[in-house]
Amino acid sequence: MESSGKFVPFTSYSDAYALPSIIRCEPNLHIAQFAFMKLLPARYIIEQALARGTLLHGMKVLETSSGTFALGLAVVCRERGFELEIFTDPVMDKALENRLKSLGAEVFITTEKAKQGGYQRSRLDALQARIRQLGDSCFWPRQYETPDNPRAYKLFADQVTGMLGADVTLVGSVGSGGSTCGTIERLRQKAPGARLIGVDTFNSVIFGQQDGERKLRGLGNSLVPKNVKHELYDEVHLISAPLAFVAARTLHERHAVFAGPTSGASYVVGRWRARQYQEETVVVICPDEGHRYVEAVYDHSWLKQNAHLNESVLLDAPVTENHPSIALPPWNRYVWERKSREAVLSLLEQV
């Protein structure tokens, strides 16, 4: 590989890492690997709030998050000089908590689950109580409902279009809905036939399952975020934690792409899609790298201790179910056909 032009240094960490590296793993399968994807919407939301005047210097930034959106905000707030408070729960790993604190964030851990909505509701209640205390001296980014979350992914969509064209099959995990919905909306401005496959996990309410314990983190939800536009999805796949774990390890072993289990879940779906539809260009969103999971997903002893080892078989194909609410592990596919959530739920009576 030869240099073909002048190199210009990045002006900040967020400038350097906001967009992913796009890697061709198979003839029609591409991996879009972010260092941590939530940096992109965190930066965009803060920039837009500053431009509108809804965030002023001297105000505190408050948010509820147990994952990398908190880290994205911590990076941007450190760069911009804002104080940050994060409301989270015991699921947040200690390494992430320490990194947030190193960047100057205060971290408040909610230890009691709400009867309805679980930890996510408890975190939200704690956040809203703090907002009432601070009044107008704070800013809440509202990642689950602000339209600036999906809008942030226009930049990523344009990156995909510039490299591969807009008529792609996009595969990505669904948590807040920002990445998949925002990216496909932009792609469909140029290619209305571009396809979107959402990847969720079992016991997540987003696509119609009952709320319950989820061992696969970084996707799914106990509440239905406003930024999930169900009418945009062509298919929905539900992936179990053990399958996502082995898929992440397989992605690393086969292609040296070091990613977390959420990326593994999307990879196994994208790999299947690329082989079933060889005429399509498949792009898999990998939202973070694997460093946080070295002592878990990438540790044979941890998998064995947590009873994931015997279940960890990389399957070749999903079971296609008549309705997502009755889908069972380890891997289930539902042809969503760009319908509303209400329309799909109403079909349960016919199953």
C-alpha cells in the first residue's frame, strides 16, 4: 500500500474515531467496525445542542446509559469542557466505569429494578429526579428519543455510499434505534430498495417479546425507544447470548476483527444473509471493539463457568418463525416487511 496524498492530523479524539473502518471479509460481506459507535451520536447531539443554544457552557450534561453512549458523552464533554453525570445500573462493567471517571464523569449506580421497565426505568427515574433538582442548569441528551441520534448517522451512511453505493443490505443491532434507522433513512434517499435487517436478543420488548433477563448486552430494551422506527425494517433476527459469543470469537479467528458480542450477533446474521443472497452487498455494523470482553467472551474459562461453552456452536441458519413474540433461542428470523410494531403484534391472533 502506497501513500497517495498529503496526510492531515485529526483535531481531536472524537474526530479520529467517530467513523468506522469498513473491511471486506467475504466477496459480498463487509464489516463496518467502530472503535465505539456511540461516539458518533454523542458528538452530534452535543454539537447540535450548542448550535441551538439549548446547551450553554456552565451547564451539566446528564444521561442514563450502561454502555458506550456514556463513554461517547464522556469523551465529548471532556473535549468541550462540560461536567457529566451518568445514571447507570450494576450491569455496567468496572472497566467502563473507571474510564468514565478518568474522563471526569460522575457515575451514579441504581441498584433497584422497577417492577415495570427494570433497571432502565429506575435509571430514568433517578435521572429525572436530578433534573428537577438542577432545573435549567443541566442538559439531557435523550439518546432514546432525540431525532439528533439517528441524524448523526448520515455521515456513516455517506461513507458507505461513497465506498459501496447506497443499494446495500444493512445489518445492525437495535438498542436505541439510532444507528440502523438513521443510516437506512439516508441510504434510501438514493436507493429506496436498500434493505435493513435488525438484530435483537430474546426477552427484549422492541420487536414484541416479553421483557425478561437478557444476558446479551448492548442491544435490546425493556422499553420501546421512540427512535426505533419499525416501518423501516425488512427482517428482524433474535440472537441468544451464547451464539453471539461464539460468533464474536469466530469473527476474530477468521478475519482478525476484534469485536464485542453485539457485533458477533450482527456478524452471524450478516454472514448468513451474504451467503443466501450473493447478489447483495451486505454491510454489518460492529458497534465496538473487543477489549472490554477479553476476560469474558474471549476467555474459555469464563464461558465454561457461565455455562456458555457447550451451547457455543456457530449455526449456519436461523429458524423462521410465524411471529417474533413466540420465537425461541438460539436464533430466530422474522420477515418484518416494513410494518409497524402494532401491525405485527396484531398478527399474533392469526398464529
